Amino acid sequence: MIHIPQSRNGRLNSLDSYWIYSDIDLVRQFVEQIGDTKAWMADQGSIFDWGTTCNTLIGCMWQRINTFVGGTVDGVEDDSKYGCYFAVPINTVLKANEANEVMYRTTAKSLITDDTGRVTGVTCEMYDGTPVTLHANKAVILATGGYGANIDMVLETNEYWNKDELSANILTTNRSLAQGEGITMAQEVGAAVTGMGFTQLMPLGWADDGKLAGGKVEDVIFVSPAGTENEGKRFVDESAERDVLSQGQLTYGGENGLTIQLQNGGEHTSADNREGKEYFCTLAEAAELTGISADTLRETIMEYDTAYFNGDLASLDVPKSAASAPISNYNEDGSFNDEGILSVRYLAPSTHHTMGGLVVDEQRHVLTEDGSVIPGLYAAGEATGGFFAGNRLGGNAISEILVSGRIAGQAAAAE
């Protein structure tokens, strides 16, 4: 299938010292099974676009994203993407057995093993300090996520990014719970890990809090902030892979990769501004806001827009592989409209997805260093490694968690 090569194929780490590859069998499995998994979820109430639209997401090399529409739970439609792949599956689990329960505000602390090394349960602690012991009738499945919010762990394991550029001040798109505790719990009972040095950075992080800014990159340009050698100039193909964008920000951006993103502001006004994040303004106002001269901003925008209108993005000093709109507005005579509204956003790379994690097989058993199965222990999702080489594709993590979660559940139930 067309997605296998981009998911599996290796690439050099940022220091160009070695190649990073995925496990081809794991990649093939989740790519080939996602279609059937979507149909399975639709039967539960998930609602998909089913291919009437196909979009890109930052880092994609072609149109490949099928939209989540929402989900129906007990006759009530949730029109968010989270309704599709969270609310519906959770409802299915809760309805499958009246004894099933989601324990909120409860932290897993350690895995319980018997004399043979089989995992038989989990010790936990509730928010108020109440200890909880959960005994597994069949098996334990770890779906605890990665460690993108554990910056110390990211830095300690890093083998991908230049250690002088990746600092302890970097922010994250993740919630605070992404600490990697499930991985370390499994290691304590003998689990092997792989790819722990590879953390994906998200170039579309808000500079002030690290959260995901979102948006498409075909219709934007990134420029270096005031005070840098490349002030007000483009420095990267904004339609390139996420690691290429993030490395460009670290190299040509300001502190922690601070980047100015420019985009056509459309019909927005200053009433839509978000303090510290995004501003809608004229060229003169953008110059005052960013500290970059209006002449420099105009020159950068016009150079890009001219290439866009001429269909000649490859001729730019910094070529671009895909574009969908000009950045500025123009008068009827073709002259630059200084009063046209621009969107100015303050971005920086944030930790986003950790490619490393527990070694698993095609049934999602967790394995030891010698490849042996740890009885009673399965894992799925970002707690596992081996799926995404050194640079995960947007959207693929959702496919993987759905396919892997289903596989792990079926395998555990069959014990």
C-alpha cells in the first residue's frame, strides 16, 4: 500500500550519523488493517468522511488524511473528532460488561507478577492517596502513551536532535500525563525498549505555551524573527517533513526556535487576535509587532507570492514543494496592498510524539531483550516503539492506536 514506504523507510538522524528504520511487519500490519478497523468502529457508531475528501496534514507528502466527522453514543451525536475515536470506543467497552469501569484520577504505579514472571495485575493510587490493586483475569494491556511531557526523559534519551539545540526550556503539545511511566513500569519487569532516542518535534507549537497551534502549511510562510541573521526571510520549505521544519526553526529561529508565521488574514480583524499567539493586522502593524521592517516583510511576501502566481515555487532561493494560496492581498492593478490583513503567528517547536517505547510483536505481546514474551503483558499505542522510524507521519498514530488496541484486546481476551 502507498503509505507503507513513507511510514517504514528509514532516514538519517539530524546529525546524519545513522539510519532509522521501522519494523516492516508492524508497519504493514497497521497500514493494511486500518480499513477493516474503520468499518468495525463505524458499526459501533463512529462517523467518518469515507474518502469524499482527502487532505494533508503538516508533514504529509501527499493528500492522505480521511476526516473524522464524529460519533453517535446512545443516540446522541458528538460532532468532534474525539467523539469518533474516543467517546464511541469507550462507550462500547462500558456497555460490553456492566462490571467494566473507567477509573479516573487514578495512577498506575507498578505491575504485579507471580513467581513465574507472569503479569497478573497493577497497583494504583487514587487522587486522594487511596491504594488500589487491580487483578487481571487474563492479562494487562499498557496503553499509557509516550513521554513527550517528560522533558528530562526526552533529553536523557535523545539521539536525534543536536544536544546543543534541544534545551530543557522546550515546551510540549502533550498533556502533563505523558510521562512515560508505563514504559518504565514494563522495564521493571524485564521489558525491552526500542527507538527511545527519537522524539518528534511539532513545528506548529505556540511559542508561549507549546500547545498545538494547528493549521496547514501550504498557505503559510515561516520567517526568522527580529534580531537573527536571517531576520524577516524564509528559511525552509514549509511543506516539508516535520523534522525538517523543526530543525530549520532551531537553526534559523530565535530562542527555542521562535518563528514568525505569515498567512493571508482573510476576513479576520483585530477582534480575532489571541494575545501572545496570533494577530490580524496590516503590513505596517505587522512590522511594529514583530520588529521586522515593513520593507523586508513586503519583499519576502512579494517574492513568494510572485513565484506562487507564476507556478514557479522551485525557483525561490528557498524552494517550496506545495502551496495553495498567496500570503498577501493585491490591488486590481496587481500592486501590493499594504492595508490587506495578514495573520501573524508566534510559533516554536514543541515535543509532540515519542517514537520510542516497548518492543512488541504482531500480537502486541511485550517482549524482553532476548525476544521472549512477557506472559500476561500487552501494549499498544505510543507506549510502544518500532512503528514510526525517526519521523512519524501526521494521522498515522491514530491509525496505529486503533489497530494495535484492537489486536491487543483480541489477543488478551483469547488467553
